[in-house]
Amino acid sequence: MDWQMMTLVGEDRLGIVSRVTDALYRGGCSLGETSMMRLGGNFTIMMMVSAGDQPLETLIAQVADELQLQVHIDPIRGELHQHRVPNFQVRVVGADRAGIVAGVTGALAESGFNVLELESDVAGSAEQPVYIMTIQGYSEETLERLQSALDGLGGEEIELNISPIETLIG
Amino acid sequence: MAILEILKLPDARLKQVSEPVERFDEKLHAFIDDLEETRRDGPAAVGIAAPQLGHHQRIIIIDCSHTRKPVANHGHLILVNPEITEWDGFELGREGCLSVPDYTGNVIRAERIKLTAQDKFGESREYEMEGYEARALQHEVDHLDGVLFVDRLVSRRTDLFQRKVYQKGGKKKK
């Protein structure tokens, strides 16, 4: 199946997902994997969409215009059923310090750690922001090797830990 | 012994509640052998439940003695008519299932449990389990009640809340 990746960004409001998916359904498209999040109060969604009766741009134009969504569409190479199971999780919680994501992910990349999921949030208050990040990924390295790769990146104000994920298959 | 077919979502038979075992006979033992052989045949499964083979009797097998990192466990267990009698603590962990290929997700389970069960000869047993083994047991007992882990999924973001909450007095799930 030919997939396109459609990204929509705009001000969050009630009913966006419903109106977008309805337009796609009526246009003969199928959905693959999708991910919607509110980031900084914005609505954001990325969706794998298969070709419909008309170009995707045309099918989505009216809804996007009415809801004032920015639309970005790319043809992608990709398939369903490509999930990879993470075997490590990294948590970072602490002061909001510039460079922490680059530092942590850089050290992980050097250790052959493939990031499969990353989410970060700023919590706390405007005066005292708290940065929270979780990363799940896959690495052939041992826990001890990964731990030593991350040593010294945290510091007093940032708690950084890595733990194995033992996925239970039952 | 035979390797039997594992039912896959969305097969409605996975939603069916299983019946208690009443006869501990050769027929039961033959089925348990097939259940074990089927568990061993697939990708490394720590547990399997009879209804996953379309056999709606309250029988499960778990074996947490071969995990990558060793965990507290009771070895290879064949549990007939298992019943969880106490739950304590909550823990988030990632699960997959032979009946749900190509998907894993986060599920909240009790950290520690107590259970009663019978062995394959009908002898009564009692166990206390924790952590990974308790999770495996709860996953398999869910199958006996027609519940899959995908029915209990929580958002990835839930993982941020590691605060522990304790549930008093073992509430019944049924």
C-alpha cells in the first residue's frame, strides 16, 4: 500500500480529530498508525494515510481551512507491522537546562542505543520549570555500559536513570 | 502431544469466560501437555492460558525462570482453577501476548498477589507472588475471564506517574 504522512498543526479545539478523519473516510482513504498530542497547547497529529479518491491535499483542504490547520504531506516509504520492542527506558527529571536532550541522546547514540519513543514535557511553574523526559529504545549493550555512558550528564539538579524493560509475553 | 493453533485478536472466543475444571483425569493431562508444547513453540512466552487455544477451562501455565534478568519466581507452574485472593500495590510494565501479534503496551498490575489454585491432580496450592511473576499470573488469569492486556492499556505518558498507590483488602476482579 502507498502511504503518505500527513502532519496537522493548529490551535487545539474540540472535534478536530473527528472532522479530519471523517473527511478522510469520505474520501476513500485508510488510516495506518497515528499519533496525536497537545504540545504547548497546540493540536498536533501525524497520520499514515493511504491514497483516496482524490489527492490528499484536496480531500483535507476544506476542513483544514475551516479549522485553520497547517497541513504538511509527504509520500513515505513505510509499512504497517514494523513495531520494535524497546528493551531500555531512560528517565530524565529535573531543572530545565539547555542541552540536556542533546547530551543524553548523543551519549545514547554513541552507545548504539536506538531511540524508539521520546516524550518530553515541561511541568512545574513558569518560575520553576521542571523538565521531564522519557525515552524508550533498543540497545544490544548491557545496562552497565549504558549507565556509564550516561554518567555525569545529570548532576545535582537533574535526575537521570536508565532501567531495563522486560516485556512480558503471555 | 500436539502444537495447537493460538487464537488471535479479534477472535470472539478470546472474550469468553472459561469454566472451572472439575475432572482431573487423563484428558486434562493430555490437554495440559498440548498447552505446554504450544507455549514453547512460539516466541518466548512466559505464560499461556487454555482459552488462547479455544479451550475454555480455567487452566494456565507460567514459567518465569528464564528471564533475561533473573526475577523472583516459583519455576514452572501448571495452575488449575487459579484464583487471586489478595492484591497489593500497583506497577506499570510492558506486555505483549501470543494472541495479539506485533503489539506491546503498558499495563498496570498489582505488585504483589496471593492466590489459590489446584495442581493438575487436583491438589490445592497457595502461592505468594511479586513483580514480574505476579504480572504474568494476572495476565493469564485475565484470559480465563475473557480479558486481554489491550483491554487494560494505559497511555505511555502514564509512566511519568510513579507514585505508588496501595489498595487495601484485595478487591475481587470478577
